[in-house]
Amino acid sequence: MILIIGLGNPGPRYQNNRHNVGHLFVDYSVKELTGLRVYGLRIMKTDCYMNESGKFVKKLTSHYSLTTSHLIIIHDDLDIPLGKFHIQFASGPLLHNGLESIEQHLKTKDFWRIRIGVDNRLPDKKIPGETYAMQNFLPEEKKLLETEIFPKIFEQFKLHLKNEFKVVV
């Protein structure tokens, strides 16, 4: 089994925050997978605050007796510009409280990540990353995510599942 978890904060207040792009991508993916036969795949969103993600992930990996190599975490990344993404194993941004929590609770960095770029700050108008990540996407950014970025990520994600894990999608 493959466990896919989108990171974010719970509740309507955070729903459209850049920090919740993992939740947004899970919502998109569930819509795209509706009606398809998918074997060996569980996809869900965290139900806790980002800084507590490790407890949530640890509980699920223990419940399913899952090795971390079969875990995929979807999250925002300020090291990557908006419109770009990376699917990587054991590699992530320098500072991300959700990932740090997961790594501490799992006692490893050895899991897959879908790193979705959210940085659209102008170089001459930089604001602190934590402040920026907690702001909502602008309407044009949200549209870009839903119509261009998420479809690209989803296609690469499906290929990754087929090639890496032999999951039929």
C-alpha cells in the first residue's frame, strides 16, 4: 500500500493559504481519481496543525504497518517558485515545520515528497516566508494552480505511482 498525505492546517480560516497547498492538491487529486479503479493507494489530508504533522503521520504509518518508503507527503515549498514542483525522495526544503515534525516522529527523512512551489514574491519586496506562506493565494494564483500546475503535477504523480510503486491508476 501507498499512503499519500497532503499537509496543511485545519479549518476554513486556512483553507486557501499557500501553506495548505498539500490539502488543495489532495482535493484536486480525489476529484481526478473519482470513478477510476486505483489499487493499493490511500490519500488523505492532515487534520492537525502543520507543526503537529508528525504525530498524524506516525499514527497512520503505524496503523497500516507501512514502511516510510511507501509514504508520499505533499507540501508547500518556498524554495521553489510558483508553477514549479519536484517529486523527490528524502529531500526537502531547508526549513519546514511540518516536515521537521514528520522527520522527528518517524526518525527518518526517507520518504517521498511532492514539493509544490508557492513562492511568487518579488525580489525587491520580500516578506518573511512564514508570513507569506500563511497568506491566501491570490485569485490568479489559485486559478493557475487549478488549471495548469495541479494537472501537470497530477500527470507526473500518476507516472511516478505507476513506475515507482506499480500502482494501477
